[in-house]
Amino acid sequence: MTFRLQTSAATSPLLELLVERDPISSAIPFEVSISGKVVDVKSALRLSSSPTEATATAETEGVQLDWRADQLSSYPVWEFRLSATNISSGQILLSRLDSAALGLQGGVWRVESFASAWGDEFRPKAVTTQHDSFFGVRSGRSSHGESPIIYFIRESDGYTVIVSPAWSGNWHVDVFSGGAVKAGISTWNLNLSLEPNETVHAPSVIVAAAESKEVAQRNLQSAIRENWLPRTKSTDSIPVEWNHWWPYEDVEVNADVIIENSQIAKNMAIDAIVVDAGWFGESKLDTHWTDLRGDWSSINLARFPDGLAKLGESILEMGMSPGIWIELEAVGAKSELRRTMPEAMARDDSGLRPDPSYRVGTVSLDPTDPGFLGYACLGSPAGWMHSYNSVKDVVSEMKARWLKMDFNIDPGFGCTRTDHGHGAGDGLLRHYEGLYKLLDQIRLDFPDLLIEACSSGGLRVDLGLAKHVHCFFMSDPDYTEHHLQVLWGASHMLPPLAILHWPWSWWRNDYGPSQLDWMNVDIETFDLMMRAAMFHRIGVSYPLPKLPAKLRDRLSYHLQIFKDHIASVLPTANLISLTDSPFRGNRGERNSAWQLSANLNSANEVHLVMSLKLENSAHSAKFRPTQLDDNQRYVVVDLETHNSSTMLGKEFTAELLAEIAGNKNSWIVEIRPEKVRL
């Protein structure tokens, strides 16, 4: 079935999204407003299309608008891009820059989306195009409030269109009764001044279409994996990390703790030792990491008396790669940076209150200075250079191969200073443009460095940032039920190559859902926790010296299974859930099943199927693996017992797979086409 973009044959110039010959969407493909008034482009618009792209231009009302859609590889997935140039003799003020506009046709469409908050990422929601619905965030973080991914499924036949603003700041998707859709950077407090001959490039929007939700999801994953993510041989090797944070935080961590854990980790399939927060700031044991962010050139010698260089050398000598955490944009209220570099500080002295659609999550603000936003504005030369040099210096000093980039800040509508290289109404736009530029430069400086994006867990997960980092940390909490709900949502946007999460960690703090009596965790429970986090990039956060020996042995076993059977598959794999999602609070599907598939129709075709019963009493789910040829014979092997069987694709059932795997509460089987013996 063919999906393509084509200019309409009608008198009015419209862009159609076609299934074979039938349009499922028809609209002028973008929308722009100047000073709050929509620019009428109908009479000036010139549209053209080819099999792989579409373009549109218009010159009207003192602005030249250039729009294009580029297909990502062979998939019906497109990047919609828009730029605006001031061709008048005076300043203009842009207040809307929607890179995508659709007019969905053919009846009612179901609209599926996800709400998102700390520890509550990817909470599914659904409405229809029978009513107006408005999606977006105003927190300044792309997925604090809602996730920037919307699925439209036509009720009559299942045809699916995906709309995803590729932007790390505020975005919106407006859906109007009847099927009109407008998407792009948020219009909330957007006032972008353009001088004569100045051009601005709006954030992109990714649009995908397919005959079903599952195929659209698979196509989006493939396009993002193959044509969007930055990739290197080093990052595609899928290194496994150990991170100190949850068992030690910045309270009990020091160089000895890192070394002691590293000495155990070196005998497991662990490749990187990542030092999280606690390494920087004043040389005291009682400092709090949030207060001193920004002081990246100061090493806490009370915890790391020999500095980062010596620690990095010790990790390298043990055969692993050093890694380092940094919140490169952040500025703590008590930091030296705030005092010594006021010209770099993001500020908003407008007095406007934060939008009430989200709970402000910025840490280490200053109640005596409400204009202080807690971050360095990367739209300013001073802020950009400080952050860039900080990252470059710490990565160089430690010889790091893994960079965990955090962001525990809600910028709202961003910096409103006018002495920063931006205007009062486009500070957040320029900040994120600066962040993308910084990350691209760091990747050029350190081509073997893996960059992980984190933001209070999963509160800045979007396809804009995905073009500049290698993977996203999905959520701070990682208890299994929550992890699976987050994974179910994240796989609607990202391929498993771009997803990083940990099996249930050993938490030092008292966050209720993550508490476990680790001394009494049995092997069966631990197996389920580990397997649940093995169909994507994996890391662990355990106090390895304290972990009971039986669990430490089992951890080593599971990480080796991951290395031997799964890691090599991820660079070419798609991830699909075979069941509905589990939900937090002991709700949803309690027998979660998943499938990784890679290299279809080749000699290296492989499928991995995982089943997880969250409770012993959970009913067995009814599911079948997908993307198998009914009449092809396949060899199935349980990865633990090595029990195997051969069967036709049409014979696969959940019951047969469970039987091969010994009817355990959790299992992973590998499925490959049977090789013909000559």
C-alpha cells in the first residue's frame, strides 16, 4: 500500500496525503501569523511535489515563506520544515510558525496521545476528531506536561497518521472538530522579531502515515533509526553502563565507592562506569548537588581527592570506559557561576506566573530573585561558551566515553533578556538552537562519545533532541510495572536503539514505589526485573558490593545474555508490544509481551519475543509474534534453557512459546528462519 504527498488538482493549492489515489488529508501544509493575525497565503502559494519531497513558497504581507517535506528513506515518514524571511523594509513580529497543517478526511479519527510528568511519563489519553482538542506543553521541556507524539487512527479502516513536533521546548498540536490539525512550536508567548532580510527556521514536525497503527509505529521507528539519530560504530556497539546514582546519590559517593564497584563490574558484561552527580563544587562532604550546578571546573576533592583524571585512568586500566554526568545548562542558586557570570544567566523579569498546566520542577531557585530561571541561556554567547567549554573540559579530563546530560529545569517561555543575542519573545527558541549546536560540536570533538539525554528522568524526550544525542533516559523511577508502561509509550516514538532504561534499581531514598527488601528478593523476581529492561539499551544502578551474591551472579548472567543475543540486534531492530500496556497502580495488562525484530527477509533475520507475568496469579495473555511468514519454518530457542523447537510461522502461539520456555513467569525466546540444508 502506497502513501505519498501530492499537490492537489483543485483550483485552490493544497497538499494531499494520499493512500494509493485517495486523499486522507488535504490542506495548505503550514500556517504563519504576524502580530497575532494569520497570514493568508492562498493566492500567493506555489506548491510542487515529487515522489520523495514536496515544496511550497509564498511571498505575501512582507514575508517570504519557504516550506518543504522530505521523505526519510523509503518509509512514508516525512520531515516538514518551514522558514520565514522578512522581505519588508521594517521589523515584523511572528507569533505563529506551524511547520505542519493537515486536513484529515474520511470520517471520525481517534486521537491517541500521552500525558507526562515526573514518575508518570507516558500516561495514555484518547479523544476523537468529533471535538476540538489541544495538545502541547508550556513548561519549556518537551515532555513535561504531554509527550510530543500524537496518533490519529481513522475509525472506519485503521489508517494511521502520526504527528510529532521535533522540538525540545514548548510545542503544540491543535486538533479541530472535523479533522483540521495545526502543529509546531508553541504560540504561547511566542513573539519573534525579524529585521529586514532576516530569516528564521521553525522547528520541524515529523509526519508518518500507514495502513495501521502498528505499521505506522514500525515505520517511524525505522525512519528515526536509519535517517535521524546520530550513530557511530562506537555507539552502535551498545555499551552497558553502571551508574552510581540511586544507591549512593551525592551523599555516599566518593572515589573509593566508584573503584570498589568498578572492580566487581569489570568481571561482568559492563562497559562503562558513569559517575553521576556529586563530583563537582566545593570540597565538602555536606554540599548538595543542585545548589552548585554550573561550577563544573571545581572538583569536590573531599569526595574525589585525586580528581577526575586519576579516576578515569583507574577505570580505563580495568578495561572499562569512564562516563560522567553533567547538567550543562543548569545554574545552582548558590553557585559561583551565578555570582561571577551574570551575563550568562537566563532571566525573566516580566513577572508573569508559570502556566498552570504543569507543576514547576526546577530545583535550586532563589525565592528572593524570582527572575532567576536556574540556567545559562545558550542563546547568549557567554552562556553558550561557558556550557560548551565545561563539557569539553570535563570529558577531556576524565577521558569519558559516556556523557549523561541532565536537565532538571522548567524554563517556561524562557529568557526574556534583550542583551543576549535574542529578543524578549524568542529566548527559548534561541536557547534550544544553541543546545543543538553545542551537542553537534561536542560530537565532532569526541566522535566516540555516547551522549545520553536525561531530564528529571524522561521530561525532555522528543525527536528534535533525538537528532543530536544517541539515546534518551526514559524515567527516574524504574520499578518494573512503571518501566513497562513508559516503554510502551516511548516505543510509539523511538526505536529501541534510542531508548535507555534500567531494571529496578536499589534506591537509597524513600520513594515508595521503588522500595524493595533486596536481601530477600528471589531469583524469579530478579529475573523478571532484568528481562523487562533488556529489549533496549540497558544500564544498572546497584551497590554491587552489597548486592546479595546470588543476585550478583544472576546480574552477570543476564548482562551476558544481553551482550550475546540482544545488543547486536538493536542497531537494526524495531520494538513492538504484543499486548496492551501495564499501568502503574497494579492496573492494565499483567502479562506483558514484546517483540524485537531485525533484518527481515535477509539471512540475518531474527525475532526475540519476551513475556513477563507481573504477578504469579496473572492470567496468560493471548498473543502471537508478528512479521512471520505463515508458511516459513522457524527455529525457536529459549535463551535460558536452550530448549528448542521448529514450527511454521502460522503455528506460533503464546502457549507454545511459553511451553518451550518452561512456563516460567518471565522468558525470552529467539526465533530465526530455519536454514535450508543443501
